[in-house]
Amino acid sequence: QVQLVESGGGLVQPGESLRLSCVASGGIFSRYNMGWYRQAPGKQREWNATVTGGDSTYYADSVKGRFTISRDNTKNTVYLQMSSLKPEDTAVYYCRQTRDGYAYWGQGTQVTVSS
């Protein structure tokens, strides 16, 4: 059974930083690609970043240079370090695991960037 639990969201001011965490259970974590997505009110869910099982990283242009994805296979955890946050980064952030052609999602964590 796959379970993904995100944490670390909250209210921050523009320009501040925040780190999200996603703990995964089930399977062999190190094998799977992990990603972060977000969904703002009234918008479609959009991809932000991916870290592969081989530790390669990929970013959407909208977050490149500000967000960093990383993983700790000893803790079955993927992180999203977000810096220089902008009001347009406000969204629910979701963790996704891709396993054997299937995608599994966490419940999401709210990030609000506002002064």
C-alpha cells in the first residue's frame, strides 16, 4: 500500500523560504521517481520538479533557480526547498510517486505567500 504524506506548508511573506517534505511508505523508495506539483485556486495542477531514482533533477521554468528538489532514501522522504517565494506561488502542493507506470499522490499541503 502506497502512502504519501506532505508537510511543511504555511503562510509566508514574499521573498521568504519554505521547505516541504513528503514521506512515502510502501515499496522500495529509492527506485521511484518523485515529483512535486501544485494547484492554485481555479487552475489546473502543474508540475514543478522531479527527482529520479538515479537522483537526476528537472524543473519547470516557473520555479527553476528558486526551488530545489532533493531526496533522502534513508528516510523515504523527498523535499522541496522553496526560496524567493512570490504571491503567485500560492497553491496546494502535492507530492507524486511514479511506480510501475502508476502515479500516486499525497493529500497536499497549503502554501500561502502574502504580505
